[in-house]
Amino acid sequence: QVQLQESGGGSVQAGGSLKLSCAASEYVFRRCRIARWYRQAPGKDRELVSTIKNDGTTNYADSVKGRFTISQDNMKNILYLQMNSLETEDTAVYYCAVEGCITDGPIYWGQGTQVTVSS
């Protein structure tokens, strides 16, 4: 069973940094092909922020390129999102998700962590 739990959210002033963590049940990031960070701001649709694949390939939304970095520690079963130069527009609930764990399997989601950036 895949379990994901985010942490590291909080309140920060614009220009500051936060590092989000997503702790997973054992071997998740080894057996699931893709791990992602999403976010959802109040009144808006959920937005894909960043992706990391098993081969190490990473992708970022244009709005966070150069400011956010996704990484994972397969030994510790933790997915990270380092967020620098935060902007008020980054305020949202951030979710981690994994997919490609089994053929035609579901996307698994964490419960989210709130990030609030004030001016």
C-alpha cells in the first residue's frame, strides 16, 4: 500500500525559502515511475508544480523554474521540494503524488501541507 505524508509547510515572507518533504511508505520511489508535487490555491484548480522520474529527469512549471528544486532520497523514501525566492502567488496547499506504481494503477496522493507567503 502506498502512503504519502507531506510536511514542511508554513508561513514565510516573500523572498524566503521553505523545504517541503513527502515521506512515503517503503520502496515507493523505487517502484513508482513518477513522483510529482502539485499545489492548489484558494479558488483555483490544482496545478502541477514539478515532476521527477525514476531516471532522474525533472520538469517544472514555468512559474517556478529557477526557484524550486525537486529531489528524492530513495534510501529514506522521501521526496523533497526546495522552494526559494517565494512569492505571494506561491501560496497554496502543496500535495505530493506518485504514479506508475503498478500497470494501470491509480495516482496516490498525500493529504497536503499549507504554504503561505506574505508580502
